[in-house]
Amino acid sequence: MTARVLDGKAVARQIFDDIRRAVAARVSVGKTRPKLATVLVGDDPASVQYVELKQKNAKQVGIDSEDHRLPALTTTEELLSLVRRLSADETVSAILVQQPAPRQIDMARVVQALDPVKDVDGFHPINAGLVALGLPGGVEPCTPAGIIELLDRAGVQIEGANAVVVGRSNLVGKPTALLLLKRNATVTVCHTRTRDLASHTRDADILVAAAGKANLISKEMIKSGASVVDVSTNWVDGRQVGDLGPGVDEVAGWLTPNPGGVGPMTRAMLIKNTYEAEVRRRP
């Protein structure tokens, strides 16, 4: 058995097409065009590339953007000043502060300074709280939302499924578990210190691997026919891999490539969140 591909690139293209049409329709009736403001502190090559991709994606769908680059030695107070100015700027729909930031930056303070409506990543405590409580109006974090969208568009049954999330980060693991619960899955959250991890993963109809440890999950730990989403970015001998070991594709029913699975979906959901932020501000 060879797993069917959960193709993040293909689904992301569909989402970009949807947003392009929505932006064009909005502008055609005289409504405002969304604008994304990106902020990058320092010159980490991976972060630079990621911000450039987001800027490119925004342009492709007709969303305006502006890019703010700050030196690596920027202080928290200097970054806070920019974030507060962008939050007050009526021309800006959504704000992305690229992470990771240099060590001297207190990102908790920076995130809390964002206007929650413009918090395109969904990291502000107000958005995180609304998502955790299952209340409307909260911005869903891009990667977890992208995972759900990818499963939905593949026709994977979420309601009633046994879902196991391996990883407990605030960025991916916890919010992914919450979004799966919202869709009526039965969810177990595991991590690298879980005893007998395989006893949990072998029961999973949906398995989300987001622990950040290469080869953590072997093919023997996968339920036959399971839908497996490999989120993590690990580097082994200069190449990107996730948390899965060899041969998982021989057991799984659906499987994300890595790279090319979740990454494109994260960017697509960021663009979707940017559009929706403007709709919330100016219906």
C-alpha cells in the first residue's frame, strides 16, 4: 500500500485562487483592498526567505503589502514602537512579526501589543483564548488551520476520528488539538516524554507529528490507513525532514510530503487570515 499524498502545494494554490477572486470582488464594489505588514528583525536567511514568500503570495492575490526590516540589535522597546504604530495605522489590515526573533526581544510583550484584529498569526492571548474556548471571532493560527483545511479538502473524516497530536507547543501542538476537538474528533496529545508513545499512535485515525524530532515515529507506530500529517522541520545531513521515519508511506492512507505539505498551507492560511482581518474591520 502506498499512501495518497496530502498535497499542500496544490491545496494552497486553490486557496490563493479563492482569495484572489474574493479580493477582486471586494475591490470591484469600491471596498478597501487588504494590506499585510511584515516585520523582520535581523537577517536570518530562512526568515528572510519566508517573509519574501509571504510578500509574493500577497501580491499574487491582489493584497497590498509593506515590509519592515529592523537590524539584529533592535531592542524590544524599538520593536514595540513599530508594532504599536502599525496597530494604529488604519491602512494596515494585518501584521506579521516574523519569528524566531533575536534573543533580546521579549516576544510575549510584542505579541500582546498587537491589535488582536490585526494579529494574522493568531498568537495574541485574546485570539488564543477565543480559540481555546471555542468561541467565534478568534484568529486561528495559520499552521493548525492549514492542517484542518488540508484534511478537509482531501475528504478525510475528522468527526468521530481518533486523533493523536504528538507535540505540545503553543504554536502548533496545542491549537491543532483544539481545532480537532472543535471538529468533534477524540483527541490525545502526546509528546517526546510520553510513555509508550506507540500505544497511542497505533490507535490514531489521524496522526499529527509536530514534536520536532527526526525519526521519532516509525512505520510500526502507524495504524494502517491512517491520515498522517508531518509538521516538523528538522535538518539531517543538509536536507529537510519531519518527525517520521522511513516506510510510513507503506502503511498510511494519506500522508503529507515534507517539504511541500504543511508549509505551503501555513502561508495560504496567513493570506486568508489577512483578507478576513480586513473584512472584520470593514465589512
